[in-house]
Amino acid sequence: MSIVKSFSVGDGDMFYIKHNSDNFTTIDCCNYSDGRTVDWDLFKEHLNEIKSESRGKNITRFISTHPDDDHIGGIEEYVNRIGINNFYCVENEATKSEETDDFNKYCELRDGDKHFYLYKGCKRKWINESNEERSSSGINCLWPVTANSEFQSALKKAKNGESPNNISPIITYSLENGAKFMWLGDLESDFVEKIKDNVAWGEVDILFAPHHGRKSGKLPSDVLETLNPKIVIIGEAPSKDLNYYAGFYTITQNSAGDIIFECVDGKVHIFVSEEKYPEVFANNLNIDDFPNFWEYDEDKVNSRTDGYYLVTINIRKYYDEN
């Protein structure tokens, strides 16, 4: 079994993957709790959980999508409490008009001797290559194409102190005979429209909507049609800025809180930290209206102490029938 967890960190991103191999991955970190309110107590709870869940994993890595505060907030504290042995990001020279301790730590990691630069199709043990010693993590990078003119333009803007949103990579995590997840950082709609023909899109099961679910990050319709996500996770941007991905099944993290994906052979059991959200979810989508590859597993209702059961996606059933 592997676990993917999306922390509820206000208008920011923070995830971890506890792989079903000797790997552990953190994607971004953020020390917010509500909107952009810094909450060190909550952040330290998250760090303690990551430290506990990664115990016994010999390969740990941190993937940074881009160096904005809502994605690197608290990274200095992360290094102090947990350490980062393998740091993944795109090669960049981003600058900030106002440098923070966290941004300076990001630059230290980005330019140091523990970094690996992400690009389309990159290979490395043990992020996506196995050997006789251990299995890979199942993480792959679909973007950037480093020579692409649009990406080069985004790099230049970031170097000049402008928004680094569009230097974000596109990464997937997939399990053999199981679910496939996709992250796109804070890529913006108009940028994706320009580069979409350079990305090998394919079906995914869980899509984390870019830019925290904002309208400014809404994926083009043809890309969404190709991805055909079973569930789209809408992040915690202000409600007035959100796009709710009409026509797709969604979980809104503003209401759901932390989201836990328990990935087993052919299935994903989903849990949330907000006690009332499963009832809201069920009322908004009657179980009789669930897709035929969704299930409600009574045995999972009280199976975790850190989340309330929401639904199960039967990945194997979906692909067997399609």
C-alpha cells in the first residue's frame, strides 16, 4: 500500500507520498493554515508527521515545483527538522525583490550539491528507475522541454524577479495496477495552451488542479478531455477565484481539509480530515449516481484515526470496462 496526502495549508500546497517501496517523497511545503496566515504550530505538526511517516525509508526526496512563498514557506524549518538529501526542481535562476530566509534556503538547495534538475523524460535512480537494490518511486516528469521558447521566456521572467509560476514542472506518480496522480504546480492557463502540444498527456485518476484550482490555472478543455480525471482536487484559493471544473467529479479542499489517498492494488480509498465533508459529498452526489467504478466500502468507514472515509475508486474496474 502507498499513501498520498494533501495537507490543508490555506492558499498553498504541501503533499507527501509514502511509497510502497523504499522511497518517500515530499512535494512543496507551506506554513499557512488559513488563506496566507502563517501557522508555525500547525506546520510543525505536519513536519512531525512527515518525519514519522518517512522513518525507515532509505530514499527520501523533496520536489519543489517553484519558489513562491505558498510552495516553499517553511522550507528552512523543514531542512532543520527533517533534512533534505535529494532536492528536485527545474534548473532556474529565479530572483525575488524581497528575499526571505526560505527563498534563500531554496536557492541554496537549488544551486547546491544535492540537487537534480527536472525535465521532460528525465531518468534517475530511484525516482523512476529500479535496480536489484530497490524499486523506483514511480514518479515521472512530463514537462519542461528545456529548449522550448515559452519555457525559456518563463525562466527569463523568473530570473528578472517576476512570477515563477510557469517554470513549474508537470509530474505524475503511478502505481503498477493502480492509480495515477498528476501535479502541475502553478502553471497558468494561457501558458499551458501554448505548450500543450509538447506534453504527452494521458489518462490520470487524480488530478490536482493547477494554481490551487484558480480560474487562472484552468486547464484547456482538450487537455482535460485527454486526461479524463476520475476526481479533480480543487485547492484552497479564495472561493471567488476558483474554477470548479464543471463536468468532473471534484473534492474541494477548502471544505474537505486534509485529503488522504490510500492506494492499494487496483483501488484508491479516499479520506478527509473534516468530519462533515463526507455527508456533504454524499448529499451533493447520491451514491446511486456514482460512476460504476466508484464504490462505498463499509469496512473502510472507521479504518483510520486521521481521516473520515469518503469513497473508493476501483481503478481496475474502470480500465477493465473501458
